[in-house]
Amino acid sequence: MLKIRLVDIIMPKYKENNRDSYRRIYSLLAAAALLAVFAGAFSIVWYECFSDTILLPFYRRGNWVMITIYAVLMLLFSNVFGGLKTGYLRRTDTFYSQSLSMLCVNVVTYFQISLIARHFVSPLPLLLLTIIDIAMLPVWIIAANKLYFSLFPPRRLVIIYGERAAAELAVKMSRRVDKYMICESVNADHSLSEMKTAIDKYEGVILCDMPGQLRNDILKYCFAKKIRVYVAPKISDIIIRGAEDIRLFDTPLILCRNRGLSPEQRFVKRLFDLLFSLLAGVIFMPICLVIAIIIKLEDGGAVLYKQERLTLDDRRFYVYKFRSMIPDAEKHGAQLATEDDSRITKTGKILRKCRLDELPQILNIIKGDMSVVGPRPERPELAYKYEQDMPEFDFRLRVKAGLTGYAQVTGLYDTSPYDKLKMDMMYIEQYSLLLDLRIIMMTIKTMIFPGESNEEARLHEQQASENRLRQNEDDEK
């Protein structure tokens, strides 16, 4: 029986090299359809509930402006949270991202309408709009993704790896069987001609930890053949990505300044840290006072807990947290916390689950020990152990430690220290105030819609770090 794919019917002249173009067109159309539905729903609410209540009713063009502003806000927030990436995120992640985008837009729109009306209008119409939007969202996600994966089946890929086995990367990519189909793996010890023969059989190639010259040869070959390449970057690759393009007469050069943030960037970042932390301090002050009273009343112990960490230029400081364990929890030395740890107080369980125990770090930011966004501060003894395997680990100390970071919002609890280092380096080399704002928004999403509970993720991450530290100590013995 002749098997006909949907893609062959809709796009008979479809070629593998044109797949990306078709994917982009489809994603744009799917996003436009969703935004049109949201804007249409808002226009109904606007005309029925708000346009006639304004002191000076808008003319027709004014109504259009309100609807256009709503659509633009939805587009901006959706881009920040990644809610419009059809086929890229899992369905649940798309739902969480877009739901948070709608909530933010409708809150902003409520205050915008109230400002125009010169009084606080009833929030019920926008609340109803939010409920309807969230109810319609799963329909769009299911339909858009089903059509997407019918048109664009998983890419058939080959992995070429060097000294480090690519098993970990292959496992991670195999979690998205709807996007990637790894069909073959080839060791870099094979001849270049054998690798080219393997590459020609598939739609893309994954390059993982191989000698620079060989990687260059494969990249040029794939570029000439218009074959997609996924590269597991090295630290040097990330440094070059943050370089500046210059030219010496007619010779192009790439300038790697290798100094961390520029003086202008440090000034802007510090100003943002102060404004953000002071505002957050005012907002969370009542909550902090209530937490402090509850901790004190529960067992009479200290309210705050401090631990030595590392920040900019390898400087040591004490990070502050609300105490979540009994007062003498570490009288026998530091011990790894577990999910059902008897040392964690009743209040501490709630604080850890909601990440409220991190609030005192606002003081660290005001003091200048930390930034709002940056690599998470590491314990000195653990950092030094990491440096034995990864001499580049101290590169992440080119900026201040952060309350949240790029590795925290994009990584998983089992992300390896080396991959976290690379993500921290990506942040440093690509730093901008806009990136900080994006990471903060992504942090809010992670806190509201975590893949697993915040406390479980933290315990797993702590367990992985402690296991690595213990393994290094055993190796030394």
C-alpha cells in the first residue's frame, strides 16, 4: 500500500532543506491565530463592558488602539515566557507559559483601563476573560501541535562524539521523541570519509566533544551541503560568542575582551539591583516580619541562618536565609537534607517549598555581595573541588553571585556542574539588562509552575553536589 504523508499533500514540493522555512511560517501562522483569538475576545469585553464607561468615550480609532495595545502586550509577554513556540516546548510547558502571559497582560490591562477611567473599574469582566482564554488555550495547543508534528515529523539525526561518550546528551534529546530521532552514533576515531557517509544519510548531525580541527571540517562540510548541525559547545566557544567583531584595515578580527562586564554594564546592573531590592524589600517587609515572628515563636531559636559562599573575584561572604531547621541541626557537622528530614521545622517546610527562606538575600543584594541575577553562589569547599576537574569553574566569578540565574531557569535538578558552568558563562558573555529582566520573568514562571516541587528540585540538586564532592574526596584517598 502506498503511504502518503500529510506534508506531501499540503506541500508537494517540500524538500528537507526547506523544512526550517516551512516550520517558521507555520509557527508564525499558529501564533497569529492565537493572538487574533485573544485580541478578538478582549475586543468583545472592551466594547461590552468598558468603552462606554469612560468619561470621554473613545472614537473608533481609540478603540482600535486599545485592542492593538492588548495584542502587542500579549505578543511581548508571550515571547518572554516562550508561550508561542509551537513544537518547541512540551504541551504542559506551553500551557504554563501562555497562561502566565495572559495573566500578566490582563493585570496590566486592568490598571491601564482604570487609569483611563480615573477610577478602579470592576475586575470581573477581565477575570472572566482570563478564565475563557485559559479554557480555549488547551484546544489551540492540542490542535497546533498535532498539525505541527503531522507536517514535520522528528528529525533523523546522527551523533558524532569524541572522548566523552554522548550517552547523556542522547538521553536528553530522546526525551523529545516528537522532535528528534537519533538513528546512529559514530565515534570520532573513524575516518572523515566514513563520517561524511553517515552524515549524508540523515537530516542533521550532533557534534559532541571532538577535536577542533575535525569539528571544523565537519562544520564546513555540513555548511556546504546545507545540513543542520547541533554543537555541544565548549567553554572557548561560549567566550567567542561574546566577542566583538572588529577589522584591521581589510582583515576581520574577533576581539575577546575577557574582562567580564564593562564599567557601564556594572553601573547599570548595580543601579538595577538597588532599585529592585529596595522595592522588593518594601513589598515583602510585612511577609518577612510575619515569618520572623513565626520562626521565633516555634522554637525560640535564631531567625536567620548564614552560610559562607563565593561571589565576584572569589570573594567570600555570608549568604542569609530564614532558618528552616532546628537550632542545633548541624551540631555534628554539615549534613545533607532529605525530603523527610526530621531537622526541618514545620515552618521550614513551608518556607522551603515556597522559596520564602531565600528572601533575606535581599540584604545581600543591598550590601553589594550579590546581584538579583547571576550565577548562584557556591560553597568554597565545593567550588574548589569542582575546579580540580574543571579549571574553568572560577570563570563564573567574573560577575557577582545572583539570587536567581540563567542556569536555574533553564537547567534541571540533575544538570551536570559542567553544563551549569556553560550556562553561567553564556549569561556572562551575553549579559544585558533585558536578559536580566527575562530571567526574572522566567523565575516567576518556574516558581508558579515548577516541573517538580521547588523543595524536591533543591534537594535533588543538593544531593548531586554532595555526591560529587564525596566522590572527589574518595578519589583523593
